[in-house]
Amino acid sequence: QVQLVESGGDLVQPGGSLRLSCAASGSSFSIYTMGWYRQAPGKQRELVADITTGGSTKYVDSVKGRFTISRDNAKKTVYLQMNSLKPEDTAVYYCNAGLGIHITGPYWGQGTQVTVSS
């Protein structure tokens, strides 16, 4: 079992940057693939990016070149650096953990709101 707590969501202007953090507690963090998902109003939850235990990453096409996922196993934390934010990035962002490779895991955080607006 692992518990996940996201932070870092905020209101930001288009073109701005944010860094989301997801702190994990419980079982060994380093064995989990960690992911960031987002859900905008009226839309399905989608994968934004994930990172395996070996550091392999995957991104949805719409964020490639703008977002970067990283992990610090010593701090049991995964990050999502978001640059050049667009209004369409507005969503609740969720942290996810699982034991598979590039598949959705069973553990979720409570979410953090990101709003991109002028």
C-alpha cells in the first residue's frame, strides 16, 4: 500500500510555469511506476506522464516538450514540471502509483487544481 499527497496546484497565466509534487508514504516508493493524470470538467481522466522505476518516461503528445516528470526515490516524491502552460492544461491533476510498466496503477492521490487563465 502507498498513500499519495499532491501539492503545487495554483492559478497561473498562460505561458507560465508550475511544479507539482506528489509525496508518497507507506511501502517502498522505488518499486512503483509513478504517473500524473489530469481531468478537466466534462472530460475523462487522461495520462499526462509517467516514469518507471528505471526512469523510463512516457508523455501524452499534447505536453511533450513542455512538461517533465521526474522522481526522487530518497524523498519518495515525484514531480511534474510544467512550462509554457496553456488554458487547455486546466484540470485537476492526480498522482498515481502502481507496479506495472506504463500502465495505470491502483493508488491515487486526492488531486490538485491547476488553472491556466489570464
